[in-house]
Amino acid sequence: MNKIYSELQWLPRAPGTFNGQLRALRGLREGLGRELQALALHALDINQLIKMARIIDKARYGGEDLRPLEPFRLAVLSNSTLDLILPALVASAARHGIALEVVAGGYDQVTQDALSIDSKIHRANADAVLFALDYRALGLKASPGDHEAARANLEAATGHLQMLRGGIKKHSSKAVCIFQSYVAPPETLFGSLDRVSAETIRSQVDGVNRRLVENILELDDVLVDVSGLAETVGTADWHDPQLWNIAKAPFAAEFIPLYADHVARLVAALRGKQRKVLILDLDNTVWGGVIGDDGLEGIKIAQGDATGEAHLTLQRFALTLRERGILLAVCSKNSEEMARAPFERHPEMLLKMEHIAAFRGNWENKATNIRSIADELSLGLDAMVFVDDNPAERGLVRSLLPEVAVPEMPDNPAHYARVVSAAGYFEAVTFSKEDAARAGYYESNSRRSNLKTQAANVDAYLETLKMTITFQPFDIAGRPRITQLINKSNQYNLTTRRYTDAEVAAATEDPSVFTMQVRLEDIFGDNGMISVVICREREKRVWEIDTWLMSCRVLGRRVEHAVLREIVKHARAVGVEKLVGAYRPTGRNALVADHYSKLCFTKVSEEPQAVTLWELTLGDKQEERIAANAVSRPPEMVDSSAL
């Protein structure tokens, strides 16, 4: 059994005082959510997870404030017993920034719960429904020599899953469906021929998984790859036949923390909480040896050298992450010239300076440098992952910057890439062309920053960028990216309301709802979709700005004035006389606390939990007044919806 996975070895061990620290949280009224998350960031066993879940559930039902944990209600359907799994899900979700509430259907009542409008599952009004089904729920049977029976088994199983999904979508349309891939039993009928022969359980389970993936790609569902997880740790270890016979447990108890962490990280990804930046130490991390002592020729990154190849594996993994849009940064205690030398001159280095979005090579403490990197990239600390072989440096960053993910690293560098991958920091539920281009966007931002330092003032700088902004209503082509932005944007987001793909589609098709997607280009290239706006009729001739979010990549570029001017133009065209906007503080969006104030809205009320309401009365020539109130001229506008 591989302990990297079974023991969650990327997480630090739980302190010996864990139980005492947990007891001390009872009755805590301020900062409870933050303290719970800090404790959850350890590798916890099933007993510790259950104890933590009790504290979380009690706090929720008592109406206590669990911020910054974000609420999420998950309904679970299963043909197995979930008594130990459900609390593990709740506690593991806290690790990933989620205050999870779980609503479980009846044992082996999956069909009834999915199809009945009066079921507990449908009454729950869940954000997502997890089909936590074991392969035994599929009704598959081996049929040696009877290919037609095998085909009928496969059709019946996939048809049953489609029926269950249909029941959920009919009665709980806003809920995201999360399906598990199925783990075939290790017992074979023909040996290696099992995977080839359609008449075997092994082959039929493979067939169901293929159909499942095809349907998920076509629809808006999400997959948690339990089959891949079981293959990683070993299906013979995963399936515990004795535990199934005794308790109808779907897998071995020692894998409950691992399973719960995988489901929790997926739920967090649905809320946009995956990480975006991989920050790398250099000496004995990216290469073997110490550049300052060993020199350029002495560090180990060569093919044919076991240590060198181990470090190259991490470099290769980092480059692959960059190709899917993860930003790479460097944080090293070295002189900058020395730290840069291998990137610029070593022939075996795979990583080059062009791959690095932010570089810090100096003698400052690493926590200070990581803060600086976050500021440069206009991203929160909770977007960062810091990889360092030195336990003292890891401890410092964990202590000073608890929002930053800092994996425990093994002694053997050959396992570095595996540990970072196993931690699931970059879990994704979708992948788009814009995701792949993200690293390029930020690297272009670095060039923009260099240009800014050369400009005489901000206005001159913005003029030099030659920005062109494009406005367009929501459409089918942009919907996946729109949904993704709504669910992952946290800092420049006025309300942080979350919408599923189906809800975005409904807004798109509703003629009473104003929607807008915004793109921005400049001399350095396409910034992609950088803003999303939804306005709804609050009352006659009044629009409420339900959602207004922007990418932090365009901070300081006065884009918000151009966006507001476009909102006003469309509002006036349909007779709207007033805009109402709300600012809902979350702990992560303080950046936009004065957003409406800067745009000349008037504060009209302050609601519970510090929510503020703002109004803008639309008089004649309002668009011109907005432009005049801007600190500088907004960028040139191209309204593609009129083209």
C-alpha cells in the first residue's frame, strides 16, 4: 500500500495536542471557521475527522459564523453505508475552505430518492448531488459466451444512471450532479482476457465508465474519478470483501480520509477554490545541490544522473502544469544573479525564465517574498502553493501565511512531483482555451508592468496600451467560461453569488435579464474574458446589479468605468431610471469595498452582515458624466453585440 496516498503524506502530521485544540474551539464565537480550517490542514485519521465534523455540525446548527469557510450543501445518494464517510466529508471540506452540510438519502434507496419529488434529497435544495454508488448498484452480471446479455447489462446500467440523473434535474434543477467512476472488483474470470471480453464484470464496468465520461462531457455534470483513485492505491486493497459483508461499506476503512479529501477538493473546485500558482524553491528542489556553493557546473539536473533526473521530473511536471494555465514563480534565498543563472545558461534546465511569471531571488524571508509575488500577480495568498525541500522554510511559511498551501516533501526528490500531484491543489472541473492561456496572460502582465514603470503617469501608460474593450451578451460559446468565472472569482466580485451552468443558461434565455460578457485586448495580446455582469429588474424602472465581477489581471486599468458606461447605455435604452448595486463582504473581496463609491453611486443602506446597498440615478447624458468622473479616460470601446 502506497503511504503517500493512504496517509495523505503531503499534509503535516496532526499535533499531539489535536484533541485539546479541538475541544478549545467549543463555544468560540469569533474566528471559529479559520481555526477549524487550520486544524483540518493536517493529515487526520477517521476518528479525528469525526470529532471535527461534530464541532462543525454543532456550530452550523447553532447559527455560528463559520467564515471564511464557504457554505455548500451536498446531497448524497448511495447503495452503501455512509456512517463513517459523511463526517469525513464534512471535516475534509473544511481543509479546502468549505463549510459542508451533507444531506444523505436512505440506505440503498437511490432510485426512490432520485425520482420522488417529496424525497429528502429534493427537499434539501442542495448545491450538488453526489451519486456515491458502488459497482454493485449497477446490476452487472458475468455472461460467459453471451455477448448479447453483456450488451443488455451495459445498456440497462447506463440507462438506470440516466434515469437517476433525470430525476435529480427534474426536481432539483440547480444542483450539479457529481458521478463517481466505478471500481471493478479485483477477482477475474478469464485473467488478462477479462478486460477484452465484453461478458466479464471487468469489461462491463469499463464500459459503464466510458459511457459515464461521454455523458459528462456532453452535459454539465462532474466526475470524481474513484476508479482512478482505487487503481492508484490498488483495487485489491480498495475492496474489502469482509467489510462489505459485515457493514456494506463500499471500500476499506483506511481509505476514507483519502476518498473524503478527493470529494472535498472537487466541491471546493466547484466554488473556484483551486490554486493558481506554483511557487518553487530552487536549491535541492528544482535542482540538486546549492548553486551558491556548487556553481553552475556542480548542480545536479543532468540526464543520466539519478538525482538530476529526479529534479528534472519536478521541472517537467511544473511545465505541464503551466501548459494547463497554472502560473509558475520562484522564491529562493540566493542573489538574483546566481538564482537566474541556471535558467539562462544551464543546457539541461527545462525551466527557462520565459516560463516564470514572478521571480524572487534575494535574502528576504520567504513569507515576505511570497506576499510580494501575490501582490505582483494580483492574486490572493490562497491561490499559492509553495514547494520547498527545507522543513524550516515550510514551517515559517505555514506559520506566517496560513492561506498558502505548503506540501510536506519526502526525503527522496524522485517523489517530489508525485506528492505535489497527489495533493490535488489544482483540481479542475472544467478546462477551456482561456485556462490554457492563463499563464501567458500573466506573463504579458509582467511586460505591461515594465511598460508602466517607463510611462510618465498612469494616463500615459493606459494610452500606450491601446486597449480595445468588447461587450457582448451571454451566449452558448462563452457560457462555460462565464460559469467558471462566476464560481471562481473571489477578489474583484461584488456579491460572490454562484450560478450553475443551467442557471447561467436560464439567465441567457430570459429576456428580462440583462447579461454582459466583456473581453479586453491591448498591444500585448488578448486578455480574454475579463468581466461578467448580470442585471435583474428589482422593481419597475429599477435594475439590480445582481453580479459584477472582473479579473484581477485588469486592476488599475479603469475598465470598470467603461463597463458601467455600457450598463447605463443598455439600461436607459429600456427605460430604466435607477441602478442598485450591493457589496457583500466575504473576507476575500475587500478590494472592491469602495467600488461603487468610486463610480459615483450613493450609499443608501447598510444591511446585516455589513452588506451595503448603493444607487445611481440615471439622468440625461449619464454616460458622459461617468466618463468625466473617471480618473482617466476609459479604454476605447467596441460593442460587438451591435456588429
